[in-house]
Amino acid sequence: MKTLHFTLAAFAFLSCAMTATAQTITCDLFTVTGLEPDTFDVNSTLINIEMAGGVSDFANYPYIPAVTDCNGDTVATGGMFFFGQIGGTEQGYPVSLLANDVCLPLTIEFVFGNDLFENDTCQFTYGTSGLSSTFNAFIKLDIFPNPTQGIFQIESTFVYSGEPYFVSDQMGSIVLQGTLNSTITPIDMSRLSSGFYMLRVGNEVVKVVKE
């Protein structure tokens, strides 16, 4: 009797395994929700992808191998980084650093696998046509010290070599200007009077106090 019971249990287990079906995961489940700097790696950009569905939906080993611009040129590449993504979540996929003046729209290639590890490739379009300052919005600025007695430093998330900066007084007049030359750029305000000033880089504006 014990042997018969074991045989039936084993048969039932095999029957369940044989009737299991693959998940129905298609490109329609995924949406590119935006791009942002990678706070852990200044040489990377994160492409955020939202996956619809529920916890029973799972994309195996998803990644972005390539991003091309409006001219068809490859402007960023990526590799396998995550084990998977669950339905109903958003995930940031790292690719190499994107310039702030890439030609839009971008074509984002996205690869994922179902529960049988059968891969599928999607292509998503992001952004509107033409040269865009979209990525200027991703410049995250830190300035220190602030207040300053003379010299302060601009620390940017991305390496925006050649990106212009402007310092304006309370009347809106530009009193200093130049270009960022690395992730950290020193600004000398020692010749300026004490007061409030506005620093602008791209779409980012920061108030600076000169003591």
C-alpha cells in the first residue's frame, strides 16, 4: 500500500508539470516611462520601464542592449543587469551615458524572456523629433559651500563638458558665465557684492548666497 501511494503521488506531480503553460508576456506589457541619471554611476543613464500585469507575470533576464537616435546611430549600450521584472513594477535599466543633445526620437531595444526562457525583442520609441534639450532636465546640481564667501563648486550628475552656466544678480543681469568642464567646476564670486544670486545650468536653477 505504501508503494502504491508513492506511485500515485509521483504521477500526480508529473501530470501537473506537464500541464503547466508558458506565461503570455508580450511587448504590449512594457512602457518606457522616462530617463534619468544613474545616481550610483555618473557614466550611466537609467531608462525606466514599467511592466503591466500582476505578480504572476515575470520577465526573465530583461535588459536593454542598444539605444539608437533619430539618425540610426547607436548612442548607448547596455547589458544584462537584473534577474527579472515582476508585473506591476517599474525598473530602471542602466545603459552607457547619453549625451544631453542626442537627436530624438530614440529607439530603445528591449529583450526579455518568458518562463520557458524564450526570448523576445521589443523596440520602443521615446521622445519627439529633432534636437532636444530634454536631457538638460536630468542635470542634478549640487553647489557647495552655499552660502559662500567667494569660491563655490558646481557638482553635476553627468559630465557635461561644454555645458554653459550663468550667474545672475537680483535684477536678472548676468554677472558671471562660463562652461562646465567636468563633474566638478569651481566658480569664483569673490569680486561680487554680498547678496543673492541665481545659478542656471540648462533647466536647473539654484539660488546662491554670497556672504
